[in-house]
Amino acid sequence: VQLVESGGGLVQPGGSLRLSCAASGFTFSTYSMRWYRQAPGKERELVAAISSAGSTINYADSVKGRFTISRDNARNTVYLQMNSLNPEDTAVYYCKVAVLPYWGQGTQVTVSS
């Protein structure tokens, strides 16, 4: 199983980023996927989750209305569109297969002026 996140970077408050997670090594279309984040000195937290077909989606309260999770099962990729970013969103963002113990390497998101 391999999960490769990309799309992170430095963005100003109020800006947007789109994260991608390319998956391989398993039948992507049959698994729910999740995005987590970990800020310095804090525990890793669940940000968003999407079911295998994309029909069920959940968000942490802190990102509702600003972040959108989606997936493309033909491309084995899950996305996280992040809008209206603020400094509290600064963290390393990871994707994960919901029920399997595999993590990507993470992508750094820094929100700063």
C-alpha cells in the first residue's frame, strides 16, 4: 500500500489549497478514505472522511463550510479542497485508508502572512 500526498505549501490567510493523495497497492474504490492533520505540539486529528463511493462525507467542526473532500476512483485519488484558510489550519496533512494501518508521508500546509 502506498499513499502519496501532494499540494501543500505556504499560503496567506484567506487563501486556498488543494491537496491530493494518490493511492496504490489496494482496491481504492472499495475503501473509505480520510484526511488527518497534525499541528506542532498537538495530536493528530481527523479532518474529513469520505465513503468508498463518495456518498457519505463527514467533516470536523473546525473545517465545515471551508474544506471539501472528494475522490476520483478512476484515478485512485482523494482530494481535499481547502478554502478560507487561517493560521490555525497550519499542520502536516495526511491521508489514510480508513480501516487499514497505512499512512502517507504527509504534506505541509502553512498559513501565514
